[in-house]
Amino acid sequence: MVKKRIVLKFPTKLVDQPVIYKLIKDYDLVFNILHAKITPNEHGLLVLELSGTKENFAAGLAYLKNIGVEIQALSKDIVRDEKKCTHCGICVVVCPTLALSQDKDTKKIIFEASKCIACELCVKTCPPRAMLVSYE
């Protein structure tokens, strides 16, 4: 079983197509939408947690690439600017998945991208704007 968080970027021509339905029906994949931004006649963006058998997962991703959907691993889109981070801890308080935590000894903020669901709460609350989430 494969389970990954990915970012799908849809070109204009696919925004009104049942792409995710096809992943379910034809490739037996299970998905959880973590973030979505669809603009009719412009573009689409989905952050998904996608899972299925290794073979179906690979076939589903091949299908997406073949029709022109850009695929990225979620961790590539989430960064923290270490130079801007003051380690104030405000992001830790708002993080619903505990992807952000504070080291008890050093008081430094630790970011575990694998736990992040890209809810953007840390981005909105970070005073020095050290947390950056970019899908586009």
C-alpha cells in the first residue's frame, strides 16, 4: 500500500473534467482533499493525500501526467525561512497536526513536513513571515 501527500496543478482545459473521479473508478485510489483552489476557466490546484496499491498508484499518477496534470510532492512546496524565524513558538500553538514543535532544550522550532497538511495556519500567524507555503 502506498500513501503520499501530493500537489496536483491542473491546466485550464482540465478544470471542469472529472479527473479525481477517474482516479477512484479506474485506479481504485482513495483520496483525502487537504486543500483545494479551483478557478473556473483559469487553473486548478489540489493538495491530496492519495493511497492505493503500488501498481494502481503508479498507474494513476501516469494517467495524471499523460493528461497534463503537474504533480509535486507536498514537501517541496512547504518551507521555513530559517533566517527569518525567531523561534517565537506561535506557529506551534496553531498547528493542528503537530508538524511544528519546540525543542525543550534549545527552544528552537522543529518542522516535520511529513505531518503537515498545508492548512496554512502557521503562515497566517507567523509574525516574521518565516513560514512559506507555495503551491503555484
